[in-house]
Amino acid sequence: MILVLALLIGVLLIIQGLLGIVAPDAFVGVVRFFQTPSMIYVAAALRIAIGIVLFCAVTESRLPIFLRVFGIRGRPLQSYVNGCDASRSRLRKSNRSV
């Protein structure tokens, strides 16, 4: 089951990358949708869920130790980016109300 989810996530990430190349305006629209104050938390939850699924699926790979180390090193950066996104969104919202 976890491998199917990991494969689905991989395919969705490939589609996301292709969308950014083929139709950058549509890609920017999707990114802007996730930059609204309430959706930033949804995006953060999605990032964490994707990370957990991929981390669990790593046991079936050829280099599980390398991928685990690589995934764990990215976790603090991911948390920092999520916090920056939320802070920036709150700042943007407070500037609009002034």
C-alpha cells in the first residue's frame, strides 16, 4: 500500500514539474492559491504527509540509508520554509488591513 502511495506521489510531483515547464502561468496560479493564509497550513500538512509516505517507502529502495539521511536532513529546512511562509502570509495580511 505504501509503495502505491509513494508511486502516486512521485507521478504527481513529475506532473507538477512538467506543468511548471509547459504552462508556467497555470503553475503560478496554483502556487498563489496555496499562498493564501488558510491554505499555507494545508500546504504544510501536505508536505509533511508526502515526506512521511516517502520516508516509509524508503525501505524498499536500493539505498535506504542514504535516502533516510537525505530525507532527515531536509526536515529542518522544510519546517523553516513552512514557518517563513506562514509568517510572510500574516505580514502580508496585516499590511493589507492598514
